[in-house]
Amino acid sequence: METRIPPERLQDPDVRESERILRTCVHCGFCTATCPTYVLLGNELDGPRGRIYLIKRMLEEGRVTEAVVRHVDRCLSCLSCMTTCPSGVHYMHLVDHARAVIERDWRRPWPERLLRAFVATVLPDPRLFRLALLAGLPLRPLARLWPGRLGAMLRQQPARLPPPSWVDRPQTIPARGRRVARVAVLPGCAQQVLAPEINEATVRLLHRMGVEVVVPPIRCCGALTHHMGRSRAAHRTAARAIRAWMAAHRREPLDAIVVNATGCGTPVKDYGFVFREDPELAEDAATVSRLARDLGEFVAALGSPPAVRDVDLAVAWHAPCSLQHGQRLAHLPRRLLADAGFLVREPAEAHLCCGSAGTYSIFQPQISERLQRRKAERLAATGADLVATANIGCLLHIRAASPLPVVHWVELLDWVSGGPRPPALADAGRGRGDATPRRLPEPMGAG
């Protein structure tokens, strides 16, 4: 694609990179067929090709228009277009840059600015997020009476909050038996508040595999604010995470940084690019990206522990977009589940997003709910006993619309290799040998 971005704007390294990406696009349109918003809305400007054209004009003209904001806001950043693209267009970097430009140059209506500021402040901080959820519990029964975004937020409000988990405190958890690896993890901002059982299952499984686990003092990876275009806030958060991981790495080298939420893993693996121009953090960010591994990627490479339970459960596997399109690793958890004895089934339209997409379900509730219902129906149509996924956002979003229980795949692997039955499976399926084993005791010690 030909571009006419003025030379003075190309002094900005982000603009320069976006121009390079734009020039790789040949406008073939293969991406439109796999774009969820194009599939739903049928509008060329709500597909990758149309958005690329709008972003190109924005960078050439140096001004943000209402059309650019509307159609870029509707993008899920699911990256399905990158899987489909024959030309290798790095749409993720392009749309991330477009969002940063919009956030900097476009003045939204004040109610929207207030909502976005609230979300960007509260969600990445587990303590504030927990307080906000507790405050919202009394309003949850009224969710259907509230239109728009407020109603969407209340509908996502859980009926109850689990207590904070010991595994999310900064510490070092020793391996069981001979140590085969030393890793650091990411407790996650929303995950440790809404579903601490995922981190608990992760620690138990890694402990059983002979892995020493370092839990650093990290609240958030910066992904939420990054996808909102709030680059400065995202960089500050990511910088804190980089420094915490590198401190653990310098004390004693890490074999990996293991991330069990794929929506976090994809941006963490991209830190090297994001901080490429930062003289202080470029090298450390590149090291973190090099060490970053999705949990499925790490477990598959190490070899999961043998199953100690027989299971007779069919699992519908939902591959999050961040794993399927962002990291191209969706096959690994599916294989691990099959090797552990589960019958794994793929839904129709497996490539389409569930509509969670970080904060998308808050800011674009109508589109998000259409995709949510569509995904829940496709998963239920597999005839499976339950749904397994790999990202906290997908898990909660699908669970809210699904007749089937929804769990993180690591809960299943932990269960069959000696851990407790996942809480969401209390009444599901036909699993055999469900005696609950002794849980891993709370280890003491600083990270």
C-alpha cells in the first residue's frame, strides 16, 4: 500500500513503524472473512482492511476523525486477521498505535472519559478492584434495569467474591523433590480477585513437576491500559513488572516467566518491541520477552505429571484469541488435556472471538454480548460436559452465558494429577476417583 505520511511525522518511531506495517498490506481482503465485527456488522470499515485505510488517512492527515474513533473502538484486537493475512501485516502494532493516537488527540464526551478513567485506575489494582466489586454487589440484581455500559458492568459483577489467596503473596515456593526449573509467575490483576483458584492450581501443578515458583510483587502487566491507548500508564505498569521479574532473575537466573492468562502473555512477550526505544529498559524488556512462556507452552516442554485419576469427561476447548492468534499456541493445552484423558472437542467457528477482549465488554456491550451468546451456543453444541479455556476474561465472559461449567485448563490438569476437583465442576460430568487429596501447604518465605 502506498502511503503519504509527511517526513516530519516519520521522525516518531511509532509512526515510522506504522508506515512500514501499512506498506505491507496489499488490501487483499482475506482478513475480513475471519474478523468478528465484520462477520456481525457486514461493514467494510468494521473489518481490518477498512480500519487500516482509516488509520492510514489519520496518520497522513495528522488528525483524528469520529469515523476513526468509532471503528477502531469496535475492534476487539482479537488478531484473527493476523492469522489469516498472507502478507504478514502486523495489525496488532498498528491498531495499538492508532489507539494511542486517539487517546492523545481525541476528546471523548465527559461521561465516557470518566468511565475510562475509572476502569483504567481500578481494574489493574487488585485492592481497588476488590473494593469496587464489593461496593457493587448490592446493585447486581438491578443489572437488567440499567442500560448501556453501566448495566454491562453490573451484569459482569460476580455473585460473590472468593477470599484473597495465599499464592498471590510475594514469596518463593520451593519445588517438590529435585528442582528441575525455577520460574517466576504473574498473579494478574483481575484473576487473583475473581478466580484465585487458577493461580492455586498453577502453583500446585508446577510444584508437583519439580518447579520452584517465584511470586514477585506485581499487580498488573499493563495490558488493560495498553489496549485502551493509555500508553504512559501502561508503560509505567509494565516497567514495574519488568523490574520485579528482573530482580528475581538477577538473584538467581530464571528458566522462564510463566503466564497463565493468555491475555497477559501476549503483551508480555511484546515488551521487547514496546520498550525498544527506552534507553533504560530496552535490554531488560527484551530479556523478559525472551523468558516469557505461556503456561501450556512451559508444561508441554517440561512434560506434565502423570494422571492419577481416570476421567470420563468431554471438554469443549475454547482457544482464547490471545493464545490462538496472538501466540499461535492453541494446540498445546488441547494436547495436554487429551494426554491427561479428557475427550477434547472443538466448537464451530473456533477462530471467532467470544467478545470479552479485555475491557471490550464494558465499552462495546452490544457487540460483546452478541459474540458471547454465539460462542456459548457453539460450545454447548459440542455436547461436552464442560468448557476449558486459558484466559480469565474468556472464562468469566463465557461462564455468564453458558449452560456448561467453564474452567481454566490448568485446573483440570492439576485435578487429574493429584489436585482438588475444580470448584466449578461440583455437579458436572462423570469423573471417577474424586477423593480430594491433601492440598499443598502454604509455604513460607520471601521472594
